[in-house]
Amino acid sequence: MKRNQGVARRLLETVEQHADSNGMDHFHLITLSSQFGDTQEDWQYASRLLVGSGFLTVEAGMVQLTWNGHELLGDLVNRQV
């Protein structure tokens, strides 16, 4: 699979919008992919890359942006990816 920065941006935006102080449910996050015309596979792959790169954390099935995740989201939005 190829990395897709548009999918990454939409995924990060979704976490930012839906997470509370504990994060948001990872399963719920992945199911929201269809609202954007993306596949669940695209979002699963992007979330694995974002977790592996330190932009997202997953604990007990809850997803949360890290400081660097917020920074990346700002960069992607500014570049209009």
C-alpha cells in the first residue's frame, strides 16, 4: 500500500474532533472512514503508520493524538493536503 496524506489528515482531524480526554474508540474511528469515501483498510493502514511514527497513541482500544500528531495535523491543513 502507498501512504496517503489526505487519508492521514482526515483521520487526524476525526480523532481531534471526536476524542475526549481519554481519546476515542479505535473501532469507531475506523468505521467513520466511509463518511469520507475512504476504505477501512486505508484508515487502518494510515493509523498503523501514524502510531508507529508517534503521531497517535493507542491504549486499551482508545486513540489519542500526541503533541506531534497535533503539529502534523496543522502542517497538513496548512498545506491543504
